Amino acid sequence: MAVERFRALVRDVPDFPEPGILFKDITPLLADAGAFRSALDALSAPFDDDGITAVVGIEARGFIFGSPLANRLSASFVPMRKPGKLPWRVAAKEYELEYGTDALEMHEDAVHGGDRVLIVDDVLATGGTARAAVDLVRGLGAAVAGVTVLIELGFLDGRSKLQDVTVHSVLHYDGT
């Protein structure tokens, strides 16, 4: 089964980026061409017939999955970035972190009313980034078809911040 193969290729890195964090490293999965292709299939499958017109990839690992998913779905690809990285007029959404705030930006003309957008990232953790992405896309008038992620860290309950949107995760981890 693909899920077990994916799980075996996700490497646990203790104490990264700081002590007490168990980081889920996806680079071994990306290095396996067949697993990467299967992961893309798993990420897109629930949305293949949803009329997706744009795929928004959240910086930075969302770009890794977002671009090929956009190609598969015959949709445009839209990068969503941290502040100050995009060269055109942007719309922004600030969101809360455990300590402080952060923000996401996208070109203000990247999506429009009538677009059906799939938001892609590598991990759903506390849900703050995904919530900001959903709000930013909707603020530009587009509909959010869903959020798709490779890994969901269920013990951080990020899904609870996204109850008004379809969330799809390929791998689910209930414990640290």
C-alpha cells in the first residue's frame, strides 16, 4: 500500500529545528521518483473532478507539490509567499503564531471570482498558515475547493481551524 511506503520514506529528525521538535523530513520521499509520483496522485485524487482552475502552493514546500499538481489538474499555479518576496502588487493576510505573527502574500490578480482553488502544502500542523491561505484566496473572490497536504500532525489539531473547507491529508500522525 502506498501510505506505508510513504511513511517508511518520511524520516524523523529529532530536535530540529529546535530541541523537543520531531521534524518529519520528506526529502527521502521526494528522492524516490515512484513514491513522489504516487504522492502527487494521492494529493490530487480527491480533487481530480472538482473543476480546479488554480493551485496555490504555500512557500516553500507547497511549491514542490503545487506546480506538478497544477499541471496534472490543467490549472494555473499560484505561489503564496512570505512578505516581500513577490514583485507585483500583493494581497496579504497576517496570522497568529504561538509567539508573534507572520503573514502570507499573493499577487492581487492571481485568482478571481469564478476560480476554484486548491491550496497545497507539505504539512498541516496548528492550522494557522492554512487558515490564512484560505482567507486570503477567499478575500480575492475565489472559491476554495480544498486544502491538500502530504502530512497532517493530528495531535496539533490544525483541522479544527479549517472546518469550513475540505481538508485532505495523505499521511496522518496522531502522536509526536
